[in-house]
Amino acid sequence: MSDDRVKPRSYIYGRKDHLYCVPGGTQTCNPNRFVHGKPEPGSFHDETLEQATYKINDILDEVSNTEPNRELAIITTPDGLFLAWVSEGDEDDVLRDILRIEPPSA
């Protein structure tokens, strides 16, 4: 059985006005989708919210498809959630790029 849960990711601001989502951190870089509730709605996630989830995800899919070379993410800011174009990255490589340093030779 595969583990489809969201792995924690953080975002890092890179050079050239670019955001990168990297593994780990405080899960401030979220996928561009909302999860669905179970088939039987509950009091905190009823049919109205489930239908809204479908509609919102459809809109996010439509927007994502306009930029095939970038990834849409929902990032957490001090003021709330924010849609942003991001790239996947390795934190060490992103920091090397920002600081313009080379990794140590072996």
C-alpha cells in the first residue's frame, strides 16, 4: 500500500524572484489541492463543503494547466494562505545558488 499523504515541505525564496518548495520544514508549501471528505458527510464537512472542494480543485487544476513548466502551490504566510508559482528543489542546491557558493570537493 502506497503512502499518499502529503510530506512536509517549506518554501525558500531564491534568486531571480523565484520560490522553491523543498522537503522538510514546517509544511508551509502545500499542494494546490484540497482533500475530499469521506463519502458520508459529517457535521464539520458537509455536502456543501464537499461540493465547494470539487469546484475549487477544478479551478486550481485549470490554472495549473496554464503554466506547464511551473507548479502551483498554496503557501502559508503570516497573513494567510497564498497561491504562488514554485519549483521543486533540493534545499542545499537552492541555498548554494542563492549564496553563489560551490559544494566542497570530495
